[in-house]
Amino acid sequence: MAAYMKGHFPFVGIKAPARRALQRAHWDEQGPPSMDDLPAVLRSAFAQPERELHYAATDLLVKHAGKLGPQHLPLVEELITTKSWWDTVDALAVHVAGSILKRHPEAVEEWNGRWAGSADLWLNRTAILFQNRWKDDTDRALLFANIDRHAASKEFFIRKAIGWSLRELGKTDPGAVLAFVQARKLSPLSEREAVRNL
């Protein structure tokens, strides 16, 4: 497990199905933390070295995502930039930040601008990915602007995010994705990922 994550984190060695079963059993017995206690619980989990605790915290936040509003985005951003790697960042970007912003479109401009313009590559990745489950509601102009802003990046995780976001949009609007890709010079990785299913 540690090797798969390129040695970035130590692991206890509990595979995801067993870990999630333990989490469900704990929540069934103890109940989830209150909204007031949630930030402290999440920060405490992310302060531990073992990656499974970061996954448990991420799952807990995803579970609460429907109750969260823009006032929780500073906490989400904090966790995205804490012990960052694609596994927790993607879940927080798509299933938490994306969920909040879809329900609160008035907050999109501020937070998208913050993330897209950040010097932190994981926040840049968040800006590219947060609409990944929005389907027909995807703001294409915003997504394409975010991609254009980072298309020249040499970072693997940015190039991969560009391809993934376009591939997701391609499920509902393949014409727009194909036209966008044909009109741009994207990295081979981004382009390959974008058109893989078209």
C-alpha cells in the first residue's frame, strides 16, 4: 500500500473494504461527530501519520458533504493542502468542494479564482476537477478557462486532471470536448485521457 503511494505515507495495512466496515460499525455504535466537533475530529485524523486515518477523515467529510456550505470551504481547503496526494485531494475536490459549490453557485467565482490562481498544485487540481460530477450543469467556459490557465504545466497531476475533467464532460457533451481538444495544444497525456472514450 505504501509502495502504491510512492512511499509518501505509512500505512497500518487495512484495505479499503475492511476499513469502511470498521468506520460504519463505529458510526452505527457511536454516531457521527456533531457538526461543531467535525473540524477537530478531521484535523486530529490528518495529524496522524497513517494514511488510513486520512482516508477515514475524508470519508467522514464526504458523508457530511450534503450538510456543508461555503463557510466550510476553508476547512476543505485546509485538508486538501494537508498531507496532499491525489487520493485524498480528488475525493475532497469532487465529492466535497464540488458538492458544496454545486448547491451554492454564488460561491463558485470566489473559490474557483482562489484555487485556479494558487501557487499550490493541489488547489489548481481542485479547480480543474471540482465540477467532475456536474454533468450537464458543468460550466464549460469556467472549466475550459481553468484548463487553458494550466495547460502548459509540466506537473503530471495537473496534466492528468485536465484529461480526467474533459473525459468526464465528454460523457454528456462529447462535441464540446472534441472541439476544445482540437483547438488547443494540450499535453499528450491530457489529450489521450480526454478523448479516450470518445
